[in-house]
Amino acid sequence: MGKNRRNILKRLMLAFLVWLPIACVFIGPQEWNQERGPVVPHDSFPGDCSLCHVGNGWDKIRSDFRFDHLKETGVELKGAHKRAECLLCHNDRGGLKAAMQRGCQGCHADPHAAQLGQDCQSCHNENSWVPREQISKHARTRFPLAGVHAVAACQRCHPGAHVGRFGGLDPSCEVCHSKELVRATDPDHNSQGWTKDCQRCHIPTAWADARFNHDSYPLVGEHRNKACSLCHKNNVYAGTPNQCVDCHLANYQGTSNPNHTTAGFGTDCERCHSPYGWSGANFDHDQFFVLRGSHKGLDCSKCHKNGVYKGTPTDCASCHINDYNNTTNPGHKAAGFPTTCETCHNETSWQGATFDHTAFPIDSGKHKGLSCSDCHPNLAQPKTFTCLSCHEHNKTKMDDKHKDVSGYSWTSSACYSCHPKGKG
């Protein structure tokens, strides 16, 4: 019988322990749980107990009970304080006034172990302990929250966050992201010694699309967005050469129009090419021979025969000797014209040549519009050119006809006095 009695007592005790927390849950804001000990002294309360209590017991409060805390005490209850049980503050512990003077700490133990100071209102309010404006508050620390850090759970970085512990963390990337560092194999970060200062390449938004400050060799044009391994072979980054030919020697050797190798072109590719593509190379030809008029746009091979570029002559006759020899109106070679073609011709066209005839002006009168052969029969060029060279007269007749002309003499200069050049 003793054993059975002990079993019954154990079961009752177990039932009581299970029921007790449930019973506490149903105790109203103004109701009293006897397990909490003596109630607050009622010395200053009205003598009419029925104003607050119901029935013969002291543990039931009237359902229509209302207490104007601001009016009666001068302290307004807000938020969660308004919904709290009276006895949470008014109990046998005493010293309520002193506790109120201490602020939040007077009633609420600091879960942060004094790590975050005593200004609870900076994160909490009276409605809830849930902190407010964590992101903006965190910006005042040495690690502002941005990108994916702003949406991460606090305990991801603060293991003691569930019990209010937040201080004393190292903000270095590698402290939290050691696993990502191990997985970073393209390129291999560990073998390169890239184990710190992740922010040099990465941003808080994501690990992907890392950006390295490549100012030592600006990546523009076709170099932009290329895989690192195209230039950094075998995962070697230190000491990578940065000359064009170091990566593009095969392009240099394979170019046939013109053939760079046979022509002896230098490997300073940037003289003609840009990072935006091999096509459309632009060589500064002005250093050697300015390409204007008909020369502009010609294929290189027109002047540079057999792929030879060095030593190409720049005088007109070197390329245009056939034009010179075959010209018949007038025949340049037969007339003994010099091969300084630019004296009469320009770079736009062979036609419309202009000769400076100032030695004997023919820009007016009957001389204007004459063919060269009218004055230069058989392209003969007299050493001196006077009126009498073309306008031959019988000297005897001319002397007789001009005997009364003052100052007459048998010279061209005499003719000009009465026959201005170009009019007769």
C-alpha cells in the first residue's frame, strides 16, 4: 500500500507541475497569483474592497475595473507597461520610486552585460523589446551593414545575439567568410596569398562579379571582361608581362596584309592598333609622308612594293615616272621638264596642272587661252622670250613705219610703250 501511495503522490505532483505554467498563463493583468507571495500593501487604498475585488476571495478583480494611472499617480503607462500586471511593479520588493529613478535598469536586468550602454531607448521602445532601426544604428559602428549583410540574421555574426550579446567581434571579412575563401579556386585565392582585404575586389552585394583595381594595366576595349586566366597562365599573377606582343605575338606573326614580320614592323603594336580590335589599324603616316588627295585611302601595297616599307622614297617621280614619261600635252620628257611634279600638279589629280608663267604673263588679251604649242612650237623654249620672238617683222619696214615715233628702237621694250602686253 505504501508503494502505491508514493506512486499516486508522484502522479499528482507531476500533474501539478504540468498545470502550473498553464494556470499562470490565464491569470489576468490585474489578477493575483498566490505563488508570488504577499500582495502590495493597501494602506492607502479605499476601504470599499468591492471597488476592485469580486466575491469573498482576494484573487479576483472586477472585470469592469479601471484605474487611471496618470490621474491617480502622475505616471502615464504606455505600450507594454499599460498591459502589464500591476503587481509586476507594485509588490513587496518595495523601492519603486528609487527603481523609477534608475530608468529601465530599475526593473529590467541588462541582457547585454553593459556592452551597449544604458540608453535602452536608442534601440527599444515601450511597445516591445524588439530592437528598432538596427541598420541605421549599426552604421555608427566600425562595420556598417550594406548589401546582404543588412538582411542577415544577427546571430550569423553575433553568436550570442539570442541572449543579448553583441560586442567584441572582429569585422574582418575572413573571420566570417573562411568557407568562401576555401572555395575560391578560380583564381585560387589561398595559393596567391589573397586571404585578407576581401573588399579590394568584392562588395557586400555578392561574391560574384568581383572587381579588381587593375590600374597597373587598365582593362579597356577587348581586354575588358576577359577571364583572368587568358593573361595569367597557370594561376600565376605576380610579374605578368604587360606588353602587347607578350600576349599577341601569334597575331603579329600571322598578319599578312601587310606582312608585319617581313616588313620589319616593330612589336610596339599600340603605334597602329588600339585595345578595341585589330581591325581598323591607324598608322601615323604624317611622320614620313602626309597622305592627302588621291593618296589618301590607297592600299599600302600601291606605294610599298613587295612588302617593303623601309626606305620607300617620297618624291613624286619615284611613283609617277610613267605618268611623267607618257604625258604628251605637252610632252614632259621631250620638253625636258623637271621631275618636280609638284611645281605644276597637286595631289588631287594630274589634270588641271597650273604653271607659274610670271616670266611672261599670258593672263589677258590674245595671249590668254593659247595652247602651249602656239608659242612653243615643237616644245622649243628660247632662252629669252620677247614680243619679237613670236611677232617677227621686217626691220626695214618697221623702221620706215615708225620713223616718226619718238624714242623708237628695235626692241621689245620699245613695243610695250605703244603695244601693252596682252592687248596686241
